Amino acid sequence: MVLCAMNFKTVSNRDNTVEGFCLIKSMDKKLTAKGVPYLDMILTDSSGEISAKLWDYKESIHTGFDVNSIVKVRGTVSTFNDAEQLRVERIRPAADSDEVNIGDFVPSASFSGEDMYNEIVRTVDNFKSGELKLLTKTILENNREKLLYWPAALKLHHALRGGLLFHTLSILKLAQGVSRVYPFIDTDLLYTGVILHDIAKLEEIQVSDVGISIAYSPDGELVGHLVRGAINVAVTGKELGIDPEILMLVEHMLISHHGEPEFGVAQRPKFLEAEVLSLLDQLDARVFIFSSCESGVNPGEFTGRQWALDNRRLYNHGRNTGEPNADPFVEF
């Protein structure tokens, strides 16, 4: 059963009826082939999300709830196109008497935004390069408020409240480990690229007040976070008087970190630190996707096909005991 449904109370094992509270992540009014209206929703809680349909929709009855509101639902879980789906039979807005907390219904990183932000800043404080330290800290400080809760994606890896910092800090720890194996790596340059590589997702992704990604912004659709991030580095660096050659290196890391042109890069990585950043970015994303997908099925079972992984069905062998939100504060 999917992550979201696992937090529901089972009403009937016979027909997979469940009930509980969820937050509405998205909601669209659609028409069936016969012209009958229904609601197509994504419901979410702190552990995951599920597609849901309210077929017996009546506008005069089903009121008082909207996107980002908490509702209580009852319905039956079935499988459609290799994915779990909830057929909603009853739905109502959460009442004050239900004593629900919105923080329990938003998928979130396991660590606070403040803790993750401060850990990253401590790393920057140890840079030997004064120019890279000034550039990185300035951009972090200029974006601190959003960084504390922004997700890293619409879907797939680290699409969580605080997911952007969690993804960044995870790669930073990986980079620190790699740099100990290969001490000739320019750590200040690599860490700068790691910390800033996804910073423009703050402009690419539209996010609700509770930290749920909603859609790509026009800037995200037309420019994208690789190019926008490089532009921001160029503008901020010029204002700070940073050496243009240093800015060029950081800009290249940002526009190349997706590795291949099919993933939106203007240039493939063309120096060591850029290549390491690209590889670690992919590693962290893949680990998160594998772990999250496998934890959604019982040991000995396969997931549905994962389009982000070339339609592979992943196997849960049951030997992993950690959570997808592993501790990024581990010291190497």
C-alpha cells in the first residue's frame, strides 16, 4: 500500500476501505466521457502522497476545502496503471475539534531548515578562498528565508518541505568524503558549486506557504534553474567585485551539473570539480528515489514501473533498515 494510505486507519480489509486526514496537494475539476463532473486530487501527508478521485462530486455539497487545506476522507484503495489510487466516498474539511496540525501532513525533511542552513554556513566559513566565501555566503544570506522550507522538486527526489537544503547538504557531505579520497580536488570550488547548484529552484518552482511545490514558474519554464543560477552568480559576483575567472568557473558548474544536453545542460562538465558535482547530484537523487520507492512496498515485492528510472520495477529485498531521509550530519 502507498505511503499516504499507510497512515490511514483501515476500516475494512475486505474491500481496502480506509479513512483519515490528508492535505490536498492539488485538485482539479474534470468531466467524464459522459460530461459528468468529478474531482481529480493528489492527497498527501508527512509520509507520502496518493492520487484520489471523487467521482460522485456535487458542487453544492462538496464545499469548504481547497488546495493546501486539510480534509478527512474515507474511500477504497485500488491499483490503476501500477499505482495506488484512492476512490473517495466521503470527504469533509478538518474542523477545529479534530485538533490536526498542518505540520503532520506535509512531507518534510527529517531535520529543521535552520539546522541544515547553519551546517552549510559552517562549511563556508572554513573556505580558504575569501572570494568564494563572500560569494557563497552572500547568496545564501540573500535567500535564507525561502531556503529554510523550499522543496527541491515538483516530484521525484526531495520533493519535501526543506528538501532543497536536505539535498544540498547531502551532496555536500558526499563531496567532503570524495575530497578526502582525492585530495587534489579544489574543495572550495567544489563546495561552492554544490551549495549553489540548485539555488535558482527558489525561482523555478512555485511553492505554497506550507512548503509544497505547486508548479513551475514562468521563469522555470522559460529559463530554468541551471541558467538562472548562473545568471544570479554573475550578477551577484559582479556587485561584490569577484574575479571574473572565478565567476566563470562557478557559472560553468551550475549550467553543466545535469551532465548531458538531453537534461538541459548548455555545456557538459569540462573540469574535475564540475564533473564531481554532476556525478554526486545524480547519485543523491537516485539514492533518494530508489529508497523512497522501495520503502513503499513490502519486502519481497516489486514497485510499479518508475518512469524516472527507465520504467524499471524496483525490488525491496528487505535488508535496508535506514530511512530515505538519512542523517546528512554524519562526520566522515
